Amino acid sequence: MLNGTSYRLRCTLTFGDIYGQILIWMVVIFASLAAGLALMGTSKPLVALLGVGLILVLSLPFLLFAFTTTLLNHIALDPATGES
């Protein structure tokens, strides 16, 4: 209660809000896997595995940041009416 007024927490997030983020991250995953498979044929398969791992590890914080900020932007505080 702020200043004697009750507020109701409401989340307006829909799947469409994060759909683009999911598609972009899937493209990143598939591109890194394709690059890893292409490098597997060379004489250094360890470099391929390290490359795939590095791409995934570096892209995960950006994905989590995008999801978190999108979620926080869709949280609303509405004044509660007298009804329950």
C-alpha cells in the first residue's frame, strides 16, 4: 500500500513479445552448431567444440538480459478497485 491506496500487480507479457528474441537466439545456436560441425572436419575438433561453447556462453547473458528487460517492461501496477 502506497499512500493508503492498494495496487494490483499485473503482467501484460505475451508470447508475441518474446517470439523474436527466441527466434534470434535459435539462429545463433544453429549458426554456431553449423560452424562447429564445419570445423569438426578439420584437424582440430577441439577448436570446434570450444568455438561452439564460447558462442553459447557469450550469447546467454544477452538472451537473459533481453528476457528480463522485456518482462520488467510488461509489469504494471494498477490501482485496485473496491471489488475483490
